[in-house]
Amino acid sequence: MIKKSKEDLKNFSEDKLREISLELADIFSGVRKGESNFEEGLEKLLLRV
């Protein structure tokens, strides 16, 4: 699984990976503040990727 994940990283630019990680951090922050649901936020993020 790790090998496949590393291979899939080649499909994304460094900027895109940074954008995704910032979106994930925003989702987590919203959940901690009680503003959103983690599962829904993660699903929306994954559907955009």
C-alpha cells in the first residue's frame, strides 16, 4: 500500500499537494471549533481531488 501511495504522489505537483494539505488542515480546524463535520469535509475534499 505504501509503494502504491508513493507512486500516486507522482500524479500531483508540489503546489497541489500543499493545497490539499491546507484544505485538510482547514477541515480539521473547523471540526475542532464545532463548525463542521470531519467525514463530510473529507468526502468533499476527496471528491474534488
